Amino acid sequence: MGIRAHWEKMYRTRRPEERSWTQRRPAKSLTLIRAARLAPNAVIFDAGAGASTLVDHLLKASGTRLILADVSAAALREAKRRLGRPGAGVKFLRADLASGRLDVKVDLWHDRAVFHFLTRAADRKRYLSNLKRCLRPGGFVVLSTFATTGPELCSGLPVRRYSAAALGQELGPGFKVLRRLSEKHRKPFGGTQDFVYIMAVRRPRRRS
């Protein structure tokens, strides 16, 4: 089964409370996004948004523009139905960030629990190329994965675990890490998973 088919099945056959990653309130992500102090017209890109409630909270709290991207059309449909009329201005984008080419301009790139599924170096390289192509100089990245003490498998797929320092190294010297957070995520059906978060800013391009 391909990666797209895998996630389509996950979202078609499991309710939100049956998905390990579900959060009622994504507190850590919201804390770091708010710390960026974005302008009211800034564009926030949620990579691997799935049916996350992050968009619900952002719509209530700010006037930013939102792009939700996911490999699963079923996940995006679920989010769109849930949002209803308040989500009319949200852009929904079906995309595989580790294979296709993305070309949008954003002020903040958010990813909770996509990057750790990229176990192949080539996939990480393509993903980071998309991130760097899309994120404006001076823009922010909020990146979260399983911590080094997190699980080795998720939803039947292998993952790559990280420390905050290792995530910063993946972004490379063009970024400065500003904040690091840890989280013990409580799964809806019991048990916990250890996550790590970083918030980084893209350094402005040097003038020649």
C-alpha cells in the first residue's frame, strides 16, 4: 500500500478519538505560533494538517491566512466539514511534501508529526526543499516530531526520532532555533507519546 492510500484508509476508517495523534487543543503548537508575533495578514502553512483542530483555534485567535496541506483528501474533507462557514477563507491543498513540488509563499511553516515519518534521506531532502522554497526570509518554522524517547512506530509505519538539536541540524545553518519544548502527548484512548518541538526563524538572505 502506498503512503497516500495508507493515510486515506486511516482517515476513512478511524474516528478522531481512535487516532493516536488527536489533540483537543494543540497547546504547544499554539504557544510557539503565537510567540512568532505574526502580522495580521501573514500566511500560516500547516504541513500534514490532517483533521487537526489547530486551524479552529487559529481562526478564533487571529486574522492570519491559513493553508492546510495533507496527502489525504479524506482528512482535508473532514476538516472542511467540521469548520463549516468559518473555514470559507482557508485553502485546502492535497500534497505529498516529500515527493511533489510546492510553490507557495508563507510566513510560518507548522509541522506536527509529519517529518518523523520521513525515514529516507531523499524524502527529507525533498521536504526541506519545499519548506525552504516556500518560507519567506525572516519567516518561522514550528517543527515537532517524536522525541528520542518516543515510539519507533506510529500507525503501522516506522518513524525517525529526534532531539531538539537534531531537528535544528536538519533545518541547517540558514535557520536559528529560538525555542525548544517537550510534550508528553496523551493519546485519546490511553497511553502517552513523547514529542519534541522547535521554533526557528529563517535568517534573512545576505546582500552581496
